[in-house]
Amino acid sequence: MTRRPRSIIEPFKIKVVEPLPMRTVAEREQILARAGWNLFGVRATDVTFDFLTDSGTTAMSAAQWGAMMVADESYAGSRSFYRFEEVVQRLTGYHHVIPTHQGRAAEHLLFSLHCKAGELVPSNNHFDTTRANLEQLGVTAVDLVCAEGKDLRSEHPFKGDVDVVRLESFLTEHRGKVPFVMTTITNNAGGGQPVSLANLRAVSAVCRRFRVPFLLDACRFAENAWFIKVREAEHRERSARDIAREMFDLADGCLVSAKKDGLVNIGGFIALRDGAWVPDLRSRLILTEGFPTYGGLAARDLEAMAIGLDEVLDEAYLAYREAMTRYLADGLMRVGVPTMRPPGGHAVYVDAHELLPQIPAAQYPAQALAVELYRAEGIRSCEIGSVMFGKRPDGTFVPAQMELVRLAIPRRVYTQAHFDYVLEGIAEIAERRATLRGLAIVEEPAFLRHFTARFAPL
């Protein structure tokens, strides 16, 4: 007998709750004006549904909270560090583990020591902090994502793959100027799309042939491993944990923001197979983050990370995570809101360019849509378009390849009923899409302008 499809359920019980803030449209209009129409400037107490980021917004488990209560807060040699170190070593196979307070701290630490002005670092797509940490050093961040990754409608299962032919040509042309190659799993700037194991194997082989280190930006390693399991036929019988280990085995090291698949609110790390870079990294760590056995974190955060890095590979959780993202994406498509296909693991990416064709890139259609989502429905999201990526280091404006609004889904926070309510609200906005207008930037910093820029409606 064939079993009928069943409803999506949360594979956990809810033991602690907090109220959802509710504001009127008039109140939210005033809040937006005070924040300069930048959602990063809106207080969380004024947001009903917060999809700004999935970073650090996880609801931690009872096991994590319990472990935090027995943490060892010794300045040096804390037993909590050695517990965390053992988990990372077992997960990745890398012997050298360097904790940091979050992913961008890991990026800054490694890049500032091992990149020089005039060098180039290729990746599938560099995300905002990664790109900024390279560019402020005078390093060129180069995106080499596959052609399918630029096609929002393609159902290609691995749109985060690196174009290996272009990578090989790039390394040939810039021999001696590439300190390392990176691949982001999953590819956040490219719509949260996964990278296949076949592609990681190919990139690894090219890097070894050219004797260039290969690093993973692995903050969503578990989601990427799950997509390999369910989309790459030859790996369907393997566990997500086993696939994750092979991903790490193919690289020389990784940088991780544990605020994603580490299931914690703060924390990150660098892990490396070879020890050559480690003395310099640890010396700089002491200067900027803290002693090597705490790295800018409280020991309770190390304990929470140690458990989170294990919990995230539970396949019931990963199946639920994918299902909820797909539920939101498919629901938006049904009400005429175009999204990147297929859905990724941590977020749904709305195609603001197609939804709002009346707003040109120079008037920031994705930012305009994000503002309206908040104004009308109390939904906070994140622009990934020409505000985030439309400004070159020399200050000139170049439209981003895609104008996306990211609805990043916090882990273990919202239920299916919440998503139904969100879908109803966005459907109402879509019905009056033709009335929306663009924005102008009236104030901005030199780097990472999307965090603090101020706008004015046109």
C-alpha cells in the first residue's frame, strides 16, 4: 500500500516561547523613516517575522543549554575547548582547530596573514563579508560559479558548482598570484544553492595539480551534505555525516561561521589539515580575539557549538529543514511571486527584478521590495542585489547580476502556521506590485554599505 504524503511536522517539541511583536502599518512606516529605510536599523522588538538572516538566530536545544551550565571558563586550557576541538577534529579530519567569535573574524584572521595586495582569490561566489575582507586588503575576489548558477529558473540541482574549466584557465593565467581557492557550501550569494560532491572532487583535483590550497567556506556544510544525499544519485545510501566528512577530506581546511549549521548564537572557527599556517594564526588570534583555547568566546559557547555540530547532522532535522524551505518557496510561486529555483536549504530568494520590472537596478528593486515586506506585513528580510553588490571598490555603480530578496529561515524557530501567514501577506503585496516604487541612497559607508546605508523613497 502506497503511503499518502503527510504534513510537515517539526521534529522537536517546543519548551520555551516568546511573544511575536505586533505593530500597525502606521507604526512601521514611522519606524522605517527613523531607520532610513534600512531594515538593519530596525529594532527586533518591532519585527514580527525576522528573516533578515539565519546567522546566530537558531533556537538552541535543551542539550546545548544544559552543556552551557557545566562549561569550564578557565582562561587557558579549558576542558570545554578540548571537547569542542575533538568534535571538530572528528567532523572534519583536520587536526588544527582555531576558535573565533564568528565567521568574519575567521576570514579577517586568515586573509590578513595569507593574502597580499594584487593577489586574486577565486570562489563559486564570495558573500558580502568574505568579499569585503579581501577587497580591503587590495585582493580581488573572483566569482567562478557555473553558468546554471546565474539562471534563476533552471532546476539544475547543483547551481553552486564552480566552473572547473574557468578555474583551471584562471589558475593558469594567474599562476603565483592565487594564495588559495575557496568554495562556499552552500553558495549563499548565489541563492543558497548546493555544490555537488563531483564538483568538489574536481575542484580539489585542479587545486592539487596547481599546488594551490583549497579552502571551504563551510558554514552550511550539513545542508550541503543533505542536498548531495538527496540530489546526487550515487550518494543516496550514504549518511549526511559520511558525506560531510568527504567534503572536508577534499579540502585543505575550512572557515566556519558556526552561527549557521553550528546551531549557535555566536561562534566560529578555522580548521586546517597542515600546521604551517597555525603559529602565525594563533599569534594573531591572541592579539585580536583571545587565547587559542577560547578565541574570543566564553567556554559556554564552545560547549554549545560542540553539541550543535553533532545535532545538525540529524537527518530528520535536515529533511525537515529542506521541506520547510521548499514549502515557502513553492507557496510563493503559487501566488505569482518568482523565486530562485530549486529552493536552497537555508533561505528563499525572491526575484525582485521580475516581480518589480518598473523599478530599474539603480533604484534598488530588491531593497524596495524588502522595505514593503516590512511596512505592510512586519516581515524583515535581506536585500541581495545592487545595494549589496552593485558598488565596485573604486566607487562606480554596476548593477548586480541578480536582484534578490532573501528570506533566511532561522533554525527551529518558526512553525508551518507562521509560514502560512507569511505567504498570505506576501500574496497581498504581489497583487499590488505595480504600485511599488524605488529608493535612492542618501548616505553610505565605503564598505558593506547595505548594513548602514540610509535611503529615501522616490
